[in-house]
Amino acid sequence: MPAFPVRPVAAVLLGVGLGVAAVVVAQQEPQSVPEPKVGLAQGEGLQPLLRPNPQAARRCSARLAIRERPTPADPTNYGERRPTDAEGGRVPNQPSVIVLHETVMSLGDTLRFFQTPHPRDADQASYHLLLDRRGMAYRLVPDAKRAFGSGWSAWGDGSIRHRPLSSPLAGGSINNVALHLSLESPADGRGDDDAHSGYSRAQYERLAEHVLIWQLRWGIPMRRITTHEAVDRSHSRRDPRAFRWEKFDRAWWQAASRCGISAEGPYGLDALPQI
Ligand SMILES: [Zn+2]
């Protein structure tokens, strides 16, 4: 038996004895159909795409006077970027995707939550950075560590499973390669409504600056900046609600200009925003 079904036209030609024509048709058929990829080799597509430039990140950080207030999360709420998956295969573990969130809770409640020990797996959560309404940045988890920001998630087809399939928590995640940043929600965003009044100008400005530094430090192109809603696989996360990409784009363009980074270069947008 061939590895694939013979097409009807080829079968007819074979049946009436047109040997030469039949051979020609048969030779046009693929010799084998690749097996679809399933299982745990899921880290593909999550590799870093650009060469990191930590020198440029340091220069830009100084130019923009980037400040972070150290407010470390409790160690139960984050972990290591792991080099292997559940079956011991090597997987990407360098930051290559930036995921945006909102807190929903107030700033104080959010910080308390992350600084509280959570021995139960299901309660553990964290971001790398948090921006309050004034744009103040709180550093919760170092870039080099794995923040628990989007537990069940994927970037395109890319996701990494660190638990065996037999585990009820086996769903893949992009936390191993993600940098998570959250925006403090406005007062009218504490509930479960579809939208709210949005984020402050200072938040957009500081967000763009921190994202730009991350892009330079880790080699992350603009198309790898996304939202929790876009990468979530549980169908339960919608944050950051009321986020306006055009406001982010304008703020990014301004920050990049101050650092001498071209918006048409590898870090920038595909097209310049209208400002
Ligand atoms: Zn989120």
C-alpha cells in the first residue's frame, strides 16, 4: 500500500494501461505525507528573533531616566526559566515575548497579593513589572526569572509543557519565554465589565519606555508584544481591557526617537504611526 491514497485520475490511467502517462502522473504525487507534529515539541516559534543589545538598552535606559522601585514578589509566586520540558527535551528559555496585563485590583491589593506566600500552585501569580496610575514602575520579578503571568497560554502554535500529560495542570504556557508587565486599572475597572475609562498618559509613556528597553535588552521585535487576552488559552482572560494600541504606538515612537532607535528598523512598527 502506498503511504497515501492514489488519486482517482492516476487510478484511471493505471487501469486503462497508459503506462507512460500513469508513471508521469504517479511521479507528481508526494512520496510521503509528513506526520503532523503533536506532543511536547512545542517550543518552536518561541526562539529569540533578534540579537540582544544590552549596551543600547543601558544607554537608552539612562537617556530616558528609567526608574524601578524594588518590590520583590514572594519567591513562591515565581520560578526559574527552565531549559527542558516535561519529557526532558530542550526548550527556549530566553525572553522573547512581551505580554501586557491590567491589575483589575487596586495597586495596594495587587502588591499585597504578590508579596503574600502562596504554597498552592493554583494561587501563584506574578508579573515582572507593574505600572501604577502615575507611571511609577514596581519591579516584582527579575527579568531572568519566570513570572507566573499567563499560566495556560500560547503564542501562535508555540507553547511549552512543563508537566506530564497525565497531570490535570498539563496545559502549555509561554511563561518560560515571557516578560509580563501589568497596568494598574482605573477605579472604574475593578469589576468584570467589558471596558473601563482606560490608562493614564503617564502609564502609556512609561509602558512604551520599559517595553523599548526590554526589546533592546533581549532582542524582541514589535510583533512579539501582545496582550494576555491574545495569548490566553483558558478563554477567561480579557486584559488589558480598554487598551489603545495607537496611544502605545505614539508613546513608543517618542521614546524610540529619544534613544535614536529607528521606527523602521528591526525593533519598530511596520509603518510609522500617524502623529
Ligand atoms: Zn493578565
